[in-house]
Amino acid sequence: MAAMKPRTGDGPLEVVKEGRGIVLRMPLEGGGRLVVEMTPDEVRALGDAIENCEGLK
């Protein structure tokens, strides 16, 4: 019998292509993960928004 491990949701930030979309899995403080599926256009728009965010330069 395989060992049972608790699903904590912790792990690294992941961005992977799944089918036609791109899936972002982001660990959250306090446990769990935020999972968002986006189109390539939405990923580019998010990247532009992050790049132009004040305080990052």
C-alpha cells in the first residue's frame, strides 16, 4: 500500500501549458494555491501589467 501524504498545497510557483490554455499555480501564505487558467493573450497582458507596475523599477 502506498504511503498517504497530506495535500498541503505548498510548492513552487508553476506556469505550464495545458491544452490550449496556460495554467498558473501560485502558493499562498497560510497554505493552499491560487490556480488560474489563462489564454496566451491574457498571459501577455498580465506580464505587461506586472512590468509596468510602480515600485518594481
